[in-house]
Amino acid sequence: MDMKKCFLIIAILIIILIIAPPSINYAEREASKTSHNAAQTVEKKIEQGHQKVEDAATKTSKKIEPKIPEAHDRTEKAVIHAHEKAMKRAAWLRKRAVQMQAEAERIEARVNAAIKREKERLEENVRKIEKK
């Protein structure tokens, strides 16, 4: 009986050694195919991602490019308007400076006249005092 078990175990081992290599090779091939397919899928997804980014950039560019001349025109108009406003303000300031200069001259003339009158009045008082 021991011999029979021994031959049976040897026979089973021989059968396993005969069947196992093809199944190991099959498993390796399947793993390789799966890995290759996964790599191809990842590459496709990356390419699709690149394409989506390019499409989005093109779409955005197409939206923005027509607006550039309009924005340029608005900017140019704003600069012209600001320049005109600054020129008006400068003209007003020059006019106001002339007015203030004229007012200062009038005040100076009145002060000089008042000083002259006061001087004459004091001189008149001095003469009156000297006569007495």
C-alpha cells in the first residue's frame, strides 16, 4: 500500500508538472495582455485629456480674440476722455489762478491805499500837534 501511495503521489506530481507550465505561461500571457491593455487605455486617456485642453484653449481663444479690438477701442476712448477731462481741469485751474492773482492785486491795492491814508492821517495829526 505504501508503494501504491508513493506511485500515486509521483503520478500526481508528474501530471502537475506537465499541466502547470502551460497554465503558468497562460497566466503570464494574460497578465501581460492586461498590463498592455491598461497601458494603452492610460495613453488614450492622456491623449484625450491633451485634446480636451487644446479644444478648451482654442475655444477660449476664439471667444477672446474678437473682443480684443473692442477692448482696445474702449481703452483708447477712456484715455482720450481722461485727457480731455484733465485738460479742462488744467484750464479751469489756470483761470482760477488768474482770478486769484487779480484778487490778490486788488487786495494789495486796497491795503496800500489804506496804509497811505493812515500815513497821511498820522502825518496830519503830527502837523496839528507841531502847530500847537
